[in-house]
Amino acid sequence: MRILRASSHRTMPWKNGGGSTTEIAVAPDGAGIDAFDWRISMAVVAADGPFSEFPGVDRTLSILDGAGLVLRGIGAGPVRLDRTTAPFAFPPTRRSRPASSTARSPTST
């Protein structure tokens, strides 16, 4: 087993300024954010806001720390995720999601 420490990997701010992502592994090596085969990353959600777009990419979200997230505009209804919920997988988008697609803290009012 090999331990991959977040502090040893590239961290980048989100385009919308609402958080940051630490890329743990990506293929092919050195692939950019818009051209990867697969990617494992950890995000810090600093503010509520629009949910990020990755057209054509299957995604799975899991909460590692904090109060969790409520996703709206993905699937049939709001999806609440926290440290006790199973990882949430959802299919890729083919085009932009509606403007109402958001991620927010469950403690936001």
C-alpha cells in the first residue's frame, strides 16, 4: 500500500471562487482539468454556489469531513450528502446543467 498525502499534490482554486480542489491522481499523467481519462481529487467547499460542470464525465461524490452538501438540479430532487451517506454516483452531462444546479451546505439558510 502507498499513502498519498494531499499536501504532496497540486491544489487549484475553483473558477467560481467557491472552493479548491486537490488532485490526488489523474490519467494520463499531467492531464489538464478539461482532458483527463479519470481523476481522483478532494475538494474544499468554501461557499455555496453553482455546481461544477464536467460534460461527459461520470462522477462520484463522497463527503470526507464537515457538515456535508445538498445538491439541487441533479436528478429528481435535492440530494443530501454527509459523512454517513454512501458515495453518490451520477451520470455525465451532455450539455450545461440548468442555472438552478447548485451545491450548498446543509446548514445554510
